[in-house]
Amino acid sequence: MKFLNMEIDNVTFEEALAQIERMLDSKTGGYVVTPNVDHVIQLEKSEKLCRVYQNAALVLTDGQPLIWISRALGQPIREKISGSDLFPRLCELAAKKQYTMYFFGAAQGVAAEAARKLTAKNPGLKVVGTDSPPYGFEQDPAQLHAALKKITDASPDILVVGLGTPKQEFFLWENREKLEGILGFGIGAGLDFAAGNVRRAPEWMQKAGLEWFYRLCHEPRRLFKRYLVDDMKIFRLVWKYRKTAGD
């Protein structure tokens, strides 16, 4: 479905999981993205990110504000599917179906701690590797090669990438041929949440669309410009694309 400046898969959470399971069983590889308001803003000014989205296996809508916008435009998105909500369900699915996982990203030791906690919570879950690459690794051919080799040597079914947007999406897109047969997910702060390194907003705030406010209160210096300056551009984009929603 056409929504603002992107094409999305307008599916429920359970339908998305069913599609993911089919992709894993067929070993087609690819990657899944979960756009939120910030992604929409970045898509408007980045042709490269647009290409990333156009080539994604699934585009699932993250963020209650986008759900509200879709309803206001008369083309309701059926359900919010955030990367942070999808990640634990992926772990449950992987434990049940014996899909192997690899956690990549976040600060040193975070991916390993997330793996420890998630395997304890999901008996049978097999995390075949973790890696927290140094900042800027993607700009160093040797470091990038080493990171990719670790992943391909482990040969996971599912690659979970927590590098932040757009770095995680660029990583999955630029290296899609080297990651052939592996299904990748960009999950932002999902590894930090799973490791307990960062606390997620209470469920009532998530449902009320206030998760951004919770994060802003906890990380004001880092997130002030993003949430209170850059993301305000969404109102101009809604007006710009108001006649194309659902086409």
C-alpha cells in the first residue's frame, strides 16, 4: 500500500510473522524494515534510503503516530509492528522452529548479554554468534570484511542488526549479496532493550503513542533535535502526500 513517501505491507502482526516464517523456510534471504516517523523524514531527503526500502522483503509500520496519520488520511494501517516488539516474537519463533540467530550491533558486550537473557527465556533458542563492531567499522574495508565473515561463517537463518537508522538498513542492503539466504532485521535499540541496558517505555505509554516522550526524558541531549525539531517535518509531508495515501 502506498503511504506517504513509501510502499508498506499493510498486514497484522500475526500475518507478518507468518510471512517471515515462509521466507525463512524458503531461505530466500532479504531484509525487513520497520519505518517510524524519523524514517519517513529521512526517506524524503535520501535517495539511497529510498532504494533500501524499495528492495526490502517486508516494510512494517513502526510507531503509533504513523497509525494515527493513516487513519486521518482514510487509509488505516492495520497494526503497529515495531522492531522492538517483533524481536522477542522472532526469538520465540526461532526457538520453536529451530531457526538459528546472530545478534549484531549495539555497544560492546550488549549483543552477548541480549543473547544470554533471550536464550534463558526461550529454551531451545540457538544464537550462533554475537558481535558488537567498533564505531565506523563499515568505513574500514578490513573491519567490514571481518564482521561479514563472522556472520557468514556462523551461517544463521536470522540476522538481527542493531546499528540505528539508517546505518543498519544500509548495512543490510549494501551487503545483501554476501548475506545470501540470511533474513536480516534492523531493530534499532532492540538489543539494548533485550540486554536490559536501556529500559523501554511502559506498555501504556507505547499504546498511547508516547514512547518517544519517554525516550526523550531519558536521553534529552541525544534526542531533543530528532524528536522536537526534525520530526516536526512530518506535518508538512502529510500535507504533501495527503492525496496519494493508499494508491
